[in-house]
Amino acid sequence: MNENPYQPIDGQVVDIIDESPTIKTFVVAPQEPFRFATGQFVELTLPGQGEAPFTPSSSPAQAAKMDITIMKAGRVTALLHQCQKGQKVGIRGPFGKGYPVDDLVGKEVYIVGGGVGLAPIRSLFLTLVEKIKDFKSVVCRFGARTPEDLIYKDALFGTWQKIDGVDIKLTVDNANGDWKGNVGVVTTILNSDDVNIKNAVAVVCGPPIMMKFATLKLLEFGFPAQSIYLSMEKNMSCGIGKCGHCMIGKYYVCKDGPVFTYEQIKKYPHIWD
Amino acid sequence: MKAVFIRELKPLLDTIAEQMELYVPRKSGEYYVFSKYDPATGAAVEFNNIRVCTPVKEFLFPLRELAAVFPEPAQPPQIKPFAVFGLKDCDLRSIEVLDKVFAEEEFEDPFYVKRRKNMFIIASDCSDPAESCICNVLDGKPYATSGFDLNVSKIRDGFVVETGSDKGEEFVEKHSQLFSEAPETLLGQRDEERVKTQKQLEQQNAELNFNRPVKEVVENSEESDVFDQEAKTCIECQACTRICPTCHCFYLYDTSQKDYFAKMKMWDSCMRMAYAEVAGGANPHKILGDRLKHRLMHKFVYFLDRYGLKMCVGCGRCIDAEAGGVDLRVVLKKLSEELKEKQKAKVAK
């Protein structure tokens, strides 16, 4: 790690992929060696404009370039969406603890995702399928607002479906004419027999309201709070547990998270706000 | 620890000022502020009987500073040794809090650490606490017992100077001609003064006796509406957090200069509406009362859980600075009464 944790390293956007009307994946090449663990996040700087936290959506094994999937949601992300290939960026990090991949070995991994929350999940998913035999199964339940809001469509409808040990179901809140799948929020495709809860771990990432209701559903199924891993989205700024903006109780999401078990944070107020 | 005697402050401060920049208290209106000491002006040296108005964090963690420059990394700023005279026990304990955050092993803040290493601390005893001083109910004393290089106590005919670190010890040895022995009688005088001030604090804060740890009082207030009630007069000026010596939230922002880009660090405040807001619009502290609650939870519960000490040193600066009339003492007292009632009701059941 850099001696000055506020100093970004140089990077360049080498490709931009349109995922949905509001979401793009930026392929970023750091100009010096950069490693991260799945679920850790980086602070991406648009020089002179601002920075924002993102969890890379690619596998850590692919070290020379990382994918960062970004939804146009605020000032910095809107500026990023205007960028072209070749744009210089700054990268700080990686920060936080990421997903506890070692603890998932031998388990049924039950992944619940929504919207742009599929970004961190893609990184985890790719990490898991690299050693798919280490895990009992990977069961995915993903949702989006509409079919066109679903990201990583090629993988979701194609390559990922074909992997042995993987089971994927999709839903959308509102369908148009072509959609043949389930219509309803993501909790409508969660079933208590999707996995054997005694040997399963749940991973949830998505908009706060979806995370809340997915968590409640999982608890109802009998998942213990310590087996539900949540990717918390707070206002991570410094990345090193100092500036204070991302606190959940005594935790700094940037340093202690962004992945927490529900057990860790359930007693604190406003976790879903 | 070694104690010596000196009749006047000027020779001591002149000697320090020969070696490094020295900041001393200067009266400005009814408060003290720090200003650079200049031996040549011959201005009288002031001994502050109470904490300086501005928080000591300004020396270690300035209001705004350059945190990064790119594409070419900036040369780290040259920090020369500097000294501050007139810091009180509350100030030293606030440095202890800041050390936990900025000097922790895993992620050091290089700017803070550099300044901290170059700081020479000359503390002094309080003899005239303000009405807002509540250090005695928050683990503090009107005099320091650690965390300084030198400590100065005013007695009848001069000052007792005590060393508290190797740096302080070396200073006294090197400049032994400035000092004379401090016999037991003088230390006795000093201790008498200390007891007197401590008693004064205990008297003025007698009503702030919670009969239970402050942590428990605040931790049990999750459902309380005291925060909403007390925040009603808050005008969101954020003065409470700016002047607080332990508040350390900052805002990182990017700027564009003629031939480089920079990241700046600037003080921020958890009392600010958009403080915790994320790009998607979610904001855990939308309501003012919730922000006040978070501020107190951080100070009395979360920080303690994480670092083992409270993040409030009881200096009372936030009370003095309050433009909206939110008084920490009143909030704590109301929470304490509420908890007592709750527990009474529980017993009755």
C-alpha cells in the first residue's frame, strides 16, 4: 500500500461496455500492479472532479485490468458516464475486507442480488466458479426493475447458466412483452427449499429496500443472522476508517466492511436507510 | 517525572522559542486563543487559567490541507518542530483520542503523524474552570498527569515545572540553569491548588452525577425522543463539532489547479444534513435529532467500544459555542433521568 493513503495511483479506462440505460462497465487498467480480494472496493477518482467508491465486478484473478460497473446515480457517476475510452483516472485502495470466500468452502452459496448490486456479486460469482468444486452449489436469485435494467445479460442468459453446480433464477419488477420469466420483486423467487439452510450461507447485495426484505425473508426461512452476508452501501470516502461518513454503529463500512453479517450490524439504527 | 521550580515564565518560553516555533495563549475578549510567541515584543506572558477557546486539533489536523497531488505525487510538507504552551488535561486527552484514529498502525495518516512527532507539549494546570467545564464527570482532571513533555503549575511565587517525557526530561537537564529545586513544600502548594480546583468542579457539576456510566446512559437512549426535543432549537451551524477537540470527521474533495490535480482534506460535521447521504439518495441521518443522537452515540458508545476510551473529554467548548442552545449537559441529564424512570418502571413490573 501507498505510504500516503490519500494518494491515488494512475489508471486508464481501456473499454466501456453499456449494460443498461443507466449502467456501464468501465474496464480500468491500473498503471502499476494492483491486487484486490473479491468484495473489496476501490475509490475511483476522476481527476479534479471527485471520487466515489466501487467494488470491482471482475475476478481478482484477472489482475491487469479490472471491471468497474457503475450506475449513473450522482454527480461523480454522471461525469464518469460521459467519459470516453482513454480517460485517465485515479485509483485508491483496495479497501475493506471483502467476501469471506474461505468460509464458503463446502457450503451451498445462496446469492441474492438486485440492480447494480450484481456488480460485486459478479466478482464473487467469478471467484467461486473458478473453483466451483470447492462449493456444494451456487444458487443465484437476481432481480431488476425491468428486463432492460438487467445487467450482464449475456452471462445471465448464457454462459453462467451452463456451469455445473450453478442454479440461476431471474425476476423483474415490471415486464414488457418479450419477458417470459418471473415478474415480481426478488423476494418472490426466494424459496425455503432453494438451498439446505443448515449448510448454506446467504450473500445479499442490492438496493437498501431489497436488502432489507431479502434479509427478512432469509431470517423467516431460518437462516441464522451470522450466515447472512450483506454488502453495505454507505458514504465511504477516506477508505481507511477515519473520515467518519460511513459509520454503522462502531463499524466503519470502509474498513470493517463493506461486507458484514447481519448479526454484526442488526442492533444499530438506520442500517437500511 | 521530575519537578523543578521557576520564578517567571518568560525565561522558560524564551528558551523554547529559540529552538522552535512556540504558540502561547493570548486573551481575546473573554476567551483565550493561541498566537505565535515572539520574545522580542516583550509582551507579558499570559498564564491561561482555563483551556484556550480553539481546539488543539488545529495544530495536528488543520481545517484544510493538501492530501494528495497527481499525476506527480507531492513532496510531503516539511514540518518543523513546534511547541504549544498552555494545554490542559482535556486538550491532552483529546490528542489521545486523535492518536487512536490518525496514528493507528494499520492506516497512519502521514500528515497527522508528522505533526504529532514534531509537537512539544507544555501543559498547565487549570485554576479557574469555566461554568461549562465538565471534565470531572468525564474521566478528566483540572491538571494533567500524563501526555505532556512539560507541565507548568502556578503557585504563589512562581511555577512548578514537571517533566512527563524523555523530551521534557532532556530539556530540563539541558537548561538546568533556568530552574531551581522544587522542595516538598512547593509541591504541597501545587497540590493544594489542585484539590481546590477539583472541588470547585465537583461542586459546580454536582447535578451531573448520573450514578451510572455515561456510556450506559447514552446507549440505552436508542428509542428516546430527547434528541428530537433538544435538537428543536439547533440551527445546524455545526459550531459544536468544529470547536470540539475530538471531532475529527473530514471531507475529501478533488480540485483542479493550473497544472495539477489535488485532493484536499477539510473538516466536516456529522451535524450536516447530507453528511452520510449516498449518491442513490439514501441517508441514515436525514432527521436532525438522529444526527444529534449519532454524534452522542459516537462520542460515548461507539468510540469507546472501538478504542477503549470516550470521545468526549468534557471541555465544554461545544456548550460555549452553541448558537442554538443545545446543551450537552442538559441532554445527558435528561437521558439519565429517562433511564432512571425506565428502570424504576421495570422494577415496579
